[in-house]
Amino acid sequence: MSRITAAAKNNGVPESSIIAIADIPGMPSNGDVEDLFAVDDYLRLYNWAFGSSLAASDLASTDEPILKRVIDLIGRDFDHALPAHALTEHRAEFFANVDPKTVENFAALIAKLNTTLA
């Protein structure tokens, strides 16, 4: 979080206005926005984006962020924006079957963000 708080401070953003993914219950201490998605939901987006068929059972069973577990499995980094584009392209299908945990995680983030409003 120090990189984030330093960037905020350098840009005049009060530290009290910064919310890290780790501030959301159940998230990894070094989590990213992708960790807000239930694993199966994120992998659905990843698979749409890359035409693959990764399953949760393919990933290491650790508390590491989803991106690290995917990268460890496939052996290379990838364009993290492409699963987000897949969400845009498949939004109706995605939200028709979204995991309630995904909704809960994003709701918790929104609630935290709302506490930063003056």
C-alpha cells in the first residue's frame, strides 16, 4: 500500500480517501481488483478473453491473488485488460450467472468507497 499512499500524497489525495482491495473482508493482503470476483467468475472472463478453459481446480490452492495463481499456471504474464473487455462483451451472460460472492465483494467495496465521501 505504500506505493499507493505515496502516489496519493504526491497528488494531494488524503490518505483517508484511499481504499485498498485488502480493506475488503476476505481479500488477499496484496489483492487486486480481479480478486473481487469469485474465482469461477474471474476464470469465466479469462477463458472468454483468451479462448481457454482454465478451471479453479487447475490453480494452486493458496491465498495468493488470482492473477498470481493464473500467471504461475500459464508461465507468463498476460494483458489484464482483456478479461475486463470480455465482461463488457458478455455482460448479459455473465450477470445471468454471477456468483453471489462476487456481488457481495463489490458491494463491500462500494460501501467502503462511500465512507470516503465528505
